[in-house]
Amino acid sequence: MQERAARTRQAVLEAAADEFAERGYEGASLQQVVGRAATSIGALTFHFRTKTALAEEVRRTGRARFGRCLADLGATADPLRELRTLIGALARMAHEDPFVRAVRRLEADHPEGVPPLAETWLPALRGVLDRAHSAQRLRPGVSAEAALALLAHLVEGAMAAGGTVRDPVQDAVWDVVLHGLAVGPAGRAGPVERGAEPL
């Protein structure tokens, strides 16, 4: 019985993530959620008494999944290679994970009083840039703070873009950006080796 209840709860959550991602909070319908989950309103309200409670659990689940993805990346010897991997992971999660898409849509619909998803990924981005700065891998005159501000805006744009993660134009943009931030072997600006999957 408990196993069946757990399966129903998970089906409702997955259906709600799709519904919130597509329609936002106001546009989402609990009837649509139960239809997607192939269950009943009674089963939904047994687990989530209100639409708000359901949205909160979708948000909590999405943030946790995003956080686990970032934790799984791990540090590498080359912080700029790690930066490319991190950026790719952020864009991939924003495009492919329905819970993360739902969190972003719910955040856009009701930004007040809700911790932004950026609180999950900005510390990771800051950490990589701090390591790059400490390793003198950033071009002279480029502070970690300035690079963070630039990359944060570009990452938000990449996560919001409607195209595919492996867009060659996006790839070229990140090549230019990372080339501009990087220092080559002799202390000059230089290319960043593509060690990870491109955006």
C-alpha cells in the first residue's frame, strides 16, 4: 500500500512539474495534473492539500535536483575547463529537467518571497571563478567579480533560451567569452581547451 502511494505521489509530482513548466502557476490546472498522472483528484489532495502545496514541493524537488547535479560535477585541475562543464550542466538542466523548468517558470510568475534558483548555482560559478583567479588563469585586469557578473547574465540567457543545448551559435558565443577571460600559457589571453561537452 505504501509503495503504491509513493508511486502515485511521484506520478503527481512529475505531472505537476510538466504542467507548471508549461503553464505557470496561474495557468496550471489540477485536473490537467491528475489527467497527466492518470490518477484522481482525491489521490492528488491526499498528498498535496492545495495547489500551492503542490507547487512548493515541485519547487523544492527541482532545487534539490539542480543542487545534486552541481554537486556531482566535482572540481578539476583546470578551472576554466571546469567552468565550461558547469555552464553546460546549467543549460542542460534548465532545458531537459522538467522540475528545473518548472522552478524557473514558477519563479518568473511569482518572484516575490521566493529564493531565486540562482542561489543554487551562483556559489558554484563563483567558486570556479575564484579558483581560476587564484591559479592566474584569468586575463590580467579581469577580476573574479567582473567575470561572475558577466557569466551570470550569460548563463541566465543560456538557461532561458528556447533552442537546443548543443546549439553551434551558443557554442561559438561561449568560445569567444571564455577566450576573452582566459590567459594563455605565457600570460597572454588565450583559448580555453574544450575538455567538456559544449553548450
